[in-house]
Amino acid sequence: MAILKGLLAPLQFVNTHVLRLGRAIAVFAMAIMVLSILYQVVMRYGFNAAPNWSEELARFCMLWMTGLVAPAAYRRGGFVAIDTLTMLLPKNIGAVLNFVLLALALLVLVVALQLGLKHVNSGWLFASSSLRLPLDLIGMAPVKLKLAWMFMSLFVGVILLTSVTVELLLRQLVRLTGGGDDLPPLPTLDTPGAE
């Protein structure tokens, strides 16, 4: 039991702080996305000169926002779930079923990690059609953004989901071995240290 709790405490600490940072970055990405779309609408309908980069920038921000916020939602049980069976079963059997489902989710995420890495690696071969780093503002030539930076949002999101799943598995294992009563609750948005 002490070993499980010893593994759980640092993982919960890291997840809490990494997910908090991810949420802050996601809020910034959402703001950029909204501003980009508003700029596109004003330019298109107000001046009949829609920029070619604003839609791709909005998509880039949306992907990163999703990859950074999904693990926090998953950690708090914010994903759609069919938990009727778990609630109808006796407490111990429901806990075992929950553990098995988390283990299956971990297997899926391990496969997703492998596929995500391949996807990111392929993204280094292709450049964005319209997004460029505006290095011409400092006297250099602008550089097209590689698609890998966009694809990386999926990979980072899956890494964070995997970390959260391992944390949830450890918490469930502690509960199954009888130590669930003194487990600290997962941080929520209204508690200090919330992710």
C-alpha cells in the first residue's frame, strides 16, 4: 500500500501542475483562435480581403487547446461515460470493472502514442500552406511552419492522457487494496492546487 501511495503522490503532483499550465496555454490558444476568426470575418465582409492564414491559425490553436484541456477533463470525469453498470454492481465488483476499463484505456493510449509519434515525424516533411513565422519583421526571410507543430498537439494530448490514466489506475488500485479512505481527493477547479 505504501509503495502505491508513494508512486501516486508525485504523479498526482506533477499532473496537477502540468494540467494547470496546459489549461492556461489552452485559454491563450482559444483567445488567439477567436481573434483570428474575428479578424477573418471583418476582413472578408468589411474589406473584401480575407487573409489566407487566419483559418489555419484558428485550426492550429483549436488542436492545441483540445490536446491540452482534454486530459484535465478526463481526470475529473468530464468525458462521456456509460457508468450505469458500474453503479448497479456491488461496490467491489464495480471497482474491479472500473480498473479493467482504465487498463484497457491505457492499452489504447499506448497504441495512440506510437501512432501519434509516427504522425508527428511525418509532419516534419510538410510545411503549412499559409502559416509562416514572420521573421521578415526582424530582417530575415519568413519561414513556413512545419505541420509537425500542429500534429504535435495530438501527441502531447495523448501523453498527458496516458499520465492521467496511470494516476487513475493507481488510485483505483489503492481503493481495491483497502486504502481508498485516506486518499486525497483529486483537485477540482474550485479547490486550491486545481489543475
